[in-house]
Amino acid sequence: MGKMKDAENEFGALRAVQIDAALLDNNLLALIQARIDQIVDTGGGAHCLQQYKQHFRECVAPLYFLSHFLAGQTPGQRLLQIRTNFPTTIKALLNYLLCFLLPSFVAIIIKLRPFDRRIQLWYSRAQTAHRLVDFVHFCLFLAQGGPIRPTERLLGSRPVYVQKPTIGSLNFTALNRELLGHSFVQLCFLFVPLFNVLKRRFLRALSRRRQQHFRRDGHNANKTTTPNAAVELNGQPPSVAGIVWCTECGQSAISAVRAKRRTQQQQNGRKVEEEEWKTYCHFCLFQSDTFGTDGSKCQWEMLTLDNKQQ
């Protein structure tokens, strides 16, 4: 494994090169995991292994980064001719356990057996905190350089080139341009969640305002146009949002009809005959005593576009 030897003669690895190595590692790891998925899906006994496919994917990461503990280089770092030097073997082992082995082991245990929702909630919170620490450290890495992982910085490791590059072989302009691009991407990762939070709050407030407006309009409409307390204007049937209500059953009228019932009331000792328009279902009108046995009690008409007299 990589140890610190002849630190004065070693050239520290630049930030852009470390980012490229990390991207190579992520792409290679994704390719290996995709190949494992293909083997599990097309191999024999696929139905038995399908439920353990996610566990196989989690087991790949510790095996892939085992070379980082043994030789101080990940496959991506080897391709770019850099390595990570640790002061002692114990610190290299501790970095491997904390960065690669422990997260994969915990993820496998959580997915293997269904734990209590409280445990899963704490695990998701720990993952969120870990990602936040990684993001803050990456911003610090972009500003000051050094190791790309927070545990490597805590353990005092140093990323260096395997062979000291010759003067003029490094295009610092291109590296700085690439580093600026990575910084812009990280800023996008920071502002996109904030934008989503603000968007959700705005939509929630807008939905709440619309609900209040709908309830207020519905309450006012119910006060004036519901069947039980209907106020009919110019003989028109009561309606709410285009729905015609039946006076008898209180529901939306089916085959709506409008009936004018003749009633007699006593006023000042005299019988006064009055006519009152009401809206009914076609069935409710003939089942109630409003229509009468011979149809002499009321005059009715179907509610159609032409409102023809029946």
C-alpha cells in the first residue's frame, strides 16, 4: 500500500486529476454492476437470484476498492498515474473500512431483512448527513485542494503522482477550465434542491389558497342555490356549478323537470291560490303528491334546451 516516502520528491496530485480519477472509478463500478445485473437476469436460477441482485451490487464496491488499501491506488487512479499515500498501514485500513466496507455492509443488512421503520428512518437520516458532509468537503476540496475524500483528509493522507511530471507536460489552462466546470456542476447540485423546495412551498401555498377560495365560493353558492334553501330567480331551477337539484330527494336531478304546483293558503280568512315553480327528478315528480293522481295539481315541463311544454 502507498506510504509516505521521500515527501520532498513527490509531486502532489492536482484537483482536476483526482476528480477525473473519481469519475473513472464511478463509471467502471457502474459497468461492473450492470454486467452483474445481466448475468443475474439471464443466468440459470434467475428467479432465485433476482431478489439478491441489489445485495450483489453492494458487494462489488468493497471488492473494487480493495486495491486502494493494498496498493494505495484505485483502478481509476492507476489509469491516471496517481496514488494516495497514508502515513501508516493502520490508517490505510481504517480509511478502507470507513469509506468502502462499512457503508456497503450496513446497506446490505438494511436491505436483507425488514427492520422497524424507526431504524430505517435513522438510516436514511445518516445517509443524508453523510452526503451533506461529502458535499461540504468537496467544496473545501475545490477551494483548497488536498485529498478528495473527507476520511483521507482526517487521516492525513496525501495524493501524489506515481512519477513526477515533467515541466510543460501539464496543461494548467485546460485543468483550470475543467475544475471550473466541476465547480459549476456542484453549484447546480446545491441550487436545484433549494429551487425544488421553494417550488413545492409555492405550489402548496397556491393550492391552499385555491382550496380556501373554492370553499368560500361553494359556501356562498350553497346558501343561495341548494335545494333545501333554494331561492329561485325568475322561475329558473336552482343549480350549483351547472348541476340541477331535485327538491324532493335533494340529489342532482335525473331527467330534470320543472313543475308549477297549485296550492291554497288562508290569508285574512280567505283562500288564496298560489303557484310555485320547483325542480324535480322525473321519477320523484310522479311518485310524490305534488303531481296528483290526475295531474290537476301542477303544470310541468321538461328542462331541455327549448323548454317545450309537455
